[in-house]
Amino acid sequence: MAEPRVKARLWVDMALRLGQSDGRYGVIVRKGDDDSGGVLVVLRGRQDNAECFWVLSQIRDRDGQAAWMRATGPAAVDQITADAYVARQVKFDPDLWVLEFESPDGLPPFDGRLV
């Protein structure tokens, strides 16, 4: 039996509200398909007095469970690297949503397993 899925727009609205309530303000950078679009999450923070970014991508683990992967690697990257990754993914999937959150610690404002 397939796991029920939440429509993308509903999930995006929930993530933005969680960010707002947690002081991790977020914006929609790119609107995707309301029903079945995937989501990329860009986290904006600071390390060593410099702006840095992490990009999270939705994935399914080997058991089929929803999870998040640090798509640009475990270390923070600069804005050019983050933007280039997002651009490649949008080119591959035009239904993709892109959200960006303030995140001083590199963690998202929503619950999700990072792999």
C-alpha cells in the first residue's frame, strides 16, 4: 500500500508557517506544481562572518521513507554553488518548488530526517 502524499502547495505552506513560528523566516523562491511538485530547501546561515548555504533535497531512503539529503554536501557552500545546484535541478524538473529559510545552524524549521 502506497504512503499517502501531501500536496506540494500544502506542504510548502506548512513549512513556511513553521519557519515563521520558529524565527527561521522563509520565502518561496520558485513556485512549482501545486499538486505533485518536488521541493528544494535552501538554508541561509553564517559561518566565520561569511554568508553560507546548504541545499536540502527531498529523497526516499532505501525503505521508501521520506528523508532529506544535503544535496550540496555536508559542508556549507557559497551562494554561487547553491544557486548553480538549484538551477540544474530546476532545468531537470520544471515542477520543482524552491524555498529559502534563514537558518543560523544549518537546520530546517520542519521535522525531517537528514541523510
